Amino acid sequence: MFREALMLHHLDDLDSKMAAVRSALASDKGEGNWTAFSGALERRFLRVDLFRRAEESAKDAPPIRLH
């Protein structure tokens, strides 16, 4: 029974962390490509979709020429 209880504990922990990540990414709070600080996970998250859009638009921009 101990193995099963330990496995369920870790699955429950993973589920709650994934919910915290989903919540942080769904929120409009934060700066630029980053979410607001998540106290539950003690970090900020990169909004990859916004980051990639900015990266693609930078590729489409004309090159900067320095003389």
C-alpha cells in the first residue's frame, strides 16, 4: 500500500502544479512575454506563444544597417 500511496501523492502534487501553471499562463497579469510571479511555484513563466510571435515579426522586419 505504501507504493500506491506514494504514487498518488506525487500525481496529486503534479496535478496541482500543472493547475498553477495553467492559471498563471491564462492570466493577463505580467510584463511582456512573462507571467506575473507565481507564489505557489515561486517563479514566472515565459509565454512561449507571445515570445515566438515577437521573434517571427523581428525576422520579417527589414535589417538594420549601420554605416
